[in-house]
Amino acid sequence: MTTEPLITLLIVDDHPVVRDGLRGMFESASGSAPGFRVLGEAASGPEAVTRAAELDPDVILMDLRMPGGSGVAAIRELTRRSARAKVLVLTTYDTDSDTLPAIEAGATGYLLKDAPRDELFTAVRAAAEGRTVLSPAVASRLVRAVRTPAPGNEPLSTREREVLTLVARGTSNREIAHELFISEATVKTHLTHLYTKLGAKDRAAAVAAAYDRGILG
């Protein structure tokens, strides 16, 4: 009967109680095959990078939002350094602004902290083997992000083009509403959609982007 090697871990979280809980969970599972060994802990992104270099763990359990330095920045730095460790994000946040940057930075997997104990163990083993592990909620977000056209590639509706043309002429929201027989609230909604589609932050940037891409002119 062959014995599989231990999987070594570095736990990164700014809350001591969370770190203690995770350490106890993995140490109590040491009798399973393969077992786990927690090599150390870190309370911030920068500390995680330092500890990873010192300890060379197989897997890093990485929180994302930490006062001393974000997990995404740490993941990016670990990737830049070609660290051997696989990063498995373990966080309470599953918004696009959290999940996508973490995966793009080089995280192998992404789990939420409400994941069952056995699911976490399975995910760590999979991450150690280099396999991608995503919670169902995160997987759905990534699929949606892939299917959503990138800013600038999604076509504008006829009404959005009308609003954009008037914006380019320097027309105010109130004047646009009057000319198109719609409410100012509707104008603002169209502008929000325009900003998203054009990757712009304001009216001037939207007009500039539209001229640059041949939508206006």
C-alpha cells in the first residue's frame, strides 16, 4: 500500500480566529490520505509573499481583502516570481471585481469560506495537483464574463446612438430628454450603458472613445 505525500500549506488571512480555525481543521485531517501539514501563517499579502519564499508550501490558502496588502497583489507577485506554490483563494467575496482579478493574477482556484470541510480538502488536493477548482458561484461568474462582449465590442442600440450623438454636441441631459421625449432618468440609464459599452468613465471619455472607434464622425 503506497502512502501519498503530505500537502504542505500556508494560510493567509488577516483574522487570527480564521487562521486558527483553518489550521485546526487541516491538522485534524492529518490522518487522511494524503494528509496536510500547515507550515505557517501570514496576515497580509506582502507577508504571504515573504513566507512563501521561506517555507515553499505546496498550496497557499489566500484571503483577498486584507488591510496590510491585498491577496490579488500577492498572487500577482507570486506569479511574477514563478513560485512553486499553487494559490487557492478562500474568501467571503464572490463579486466580479474580486474573482476575475484573482484568476487573472494566477490563482489556481477560488472557493468561498462557506464551503463544506470535505469540499475544501478536495479543493486543496486538486490545487496541489495543478487542477483548477472553482466554487459553483464563481464558475458561473467566469462563464458569464467570457460570454459578455468586452467594452467597445458590444454594439450600441439605436437609442444609445441618438443619445451619444446629442452628448457629442454638448447637449445637456435635460435637453436630450426633451428632444427624444424621454425622462432624464432614462437618459442617465442610457449614459450608464454607453459608459459600460465604451469603457468610459464620463461623457467626454465616451465621446472620445466613440470617435476613436468610428461610431461618431
